Amino acid sequence: MELEKIVKGLRASLSPKQKGDGKDMLLMSLSFAVLVYISQRIVCAYCAWKSFNHSSW
């Protein structure tokens, strides 16, 4: 009983108040930017590793 109230309170506080809430949009765009940055770094490191590996042969 008490746990259900806590879970419902957490859901209400974590969900955006209205669709497209400003804070929600900011967090989504920030996380997307971090994802793109990390994936670019992974691709760059992979290409550098492949070119380094290829030149040693």
C-alpha cells in the first residue's frame, strides 16, 4: 500500500508536466548531443586504429 503511493509519487514527479516540457526537451537534446559526440569519437578511433594497423603491414 505504502509502496504504491511512493511509486505513483515518483512517476508523477519524473514525468513531464505537459507534452514538450522545456526541461524535458533540453534533457533530450543534450543526451542526443552526447550520443552523437561519443559515436563520432568511436568512429574516429576505429578509423585511426585501422589506418595504424594497415600501415604496419
